[in-house]
Amino acid sequence: MSRTYKTGAGGGRTLEHMRFDTKIAVVLRDDLESWQRLNVTAFLVSGIATNAELIGESYVDGDGAEYLPMFRQPVLVFTGGKDVLADARRRALDRGMAMSIYTHDLFATGNDDDNRAAVRAVPTDSLDLVGIAVHGKRNAVDKVLKGATLHP
């Protein structure tokens, strides 16, 4: 991670810009309904969150109440068609990148066991992907995301 500092009022240093060496990105299929986009994003980033190195410290407010930690870096959300997601998944697999997936079949399941069974029942190239999330080196993630656009 690289940081650029500037001198703030009173001579203190403030963080002006932070650039991370890695990137967390979610790619959603462009034909999802609003509730589906939100649901899929939440599930996908929960998979990426299993990498403890990506999680920061707990938050504490001014009265001492403690809140759960979150990612230490931004999560970028992209969109693309069915082919864009299939290509991104293939490129991520080819690069051995950490990735979570969400298939259309998971909208009909109600628990984690059924989710895993639904994915297990479909060959890799036949998965009906509606979203993927990846984490990796910035340039590798950029190559994986080729064809996707930032979510509006």
C-alpha cells in the first residue's frame, strides 16, 4: 500500500490519497433487480472477508461502544453481461485468484448447505453466474475484470 500525505492546518499530517497494492472487486450481472444486486454483493463480499489480512481493527465510537471491523480497503462494484462474468471467472481461476461466486440457482435456496449443493451440481463452464467477487494484485484484478464497467 502506498500513501501520500499533505501537511494539514497546524502542521499535522493528513492522509490525502491511499493506493492499495491489492484490489477487492465485485462484478454483478447487468440484468439483476435492485434487491438481487444488494443481496448478491453482501454474500460475495462475505466470502472475500474470510481473508483475515483484509480486515481492519474494530470501530469504537466516542462513548466506547464497539462495532465490528470492516475491510481495510474499498470494495469496487462493477457490472457486465453473462459473458463478462463467465470470462472474469475463467481468468480468475486461471490466475489462481481468491474468488467467491453467486449463481442464479442460489436465489431459490434457503440455506448454506443447499447453496453449496446447487453449485456442486453444475459443471464449472455451465454455472449461471450472477456475480463474482475477487481479491488480488491490482493489475491482475484489472485484467480479470476486462469488459466490466463500474456499477452506476
